[in-house]
Amino acid sequence: MKIFNIAAYGLIIIGIVHFIFGVSMFGAISLDFLWFISASMGLIYSGVLNIIFCRSEDRTKGSIILVQGCNLMNILFSGLAIYLIREIQALIIFIFSVTLFVMWLFRDK
């Protein structure tokens, strides 16, 4: 459970830092700024979604598919980001996302 919390809260923290970085980097609202910030929001939402479902008693097939779909999209997105930008934050997001995906596979049923 401790590893799960580190990974889920890690995504939220990276999303917040990414948001702050975007605000300081762009300084004004533009289309590029909105695209940059949308990644921040996705990371925050993903972390929150994992935490909510971890604390919930809801273990229906639909809820697990929702959470795992989100985690899988994070894995794919961050894997592509690793390939394109080759920066450490993309690798950290990838590790957190894989960790969450695997932990949901082996969760207590």
C-alpha cells in the first residue's frame, strides 16, 4: 500500500510541478500553454483517480477498467515522451504508472 501511495501521490506532485513550470514558462495564456497544462491536469486526475478507487469499496469490472485504462494511457504517453524528449520526469511518470498498473493487477479482490 505504501508503494501505491508513493506512485499515486507522485503523479499528483509531478502534475502540480508541471503546472507551475508551465505558468512560469509561458507567462500568458496561449494555445501552447493550454496544451502544456492539459498534461499537468491529466497527471493530477490520474493520481486522484487511483487514490479514490484504492480507498473505495467499489471493485466492479467497470471501475477497474476505468482505472487501468487511465494507467495504461499514462504508460503509453510517458513511454512516447521518454522516446521523444528523453527527460527524467517522463521516466518517473512511466515508473509510477507501471507500478500502479501492476499493483491493480495484483490487488486484493
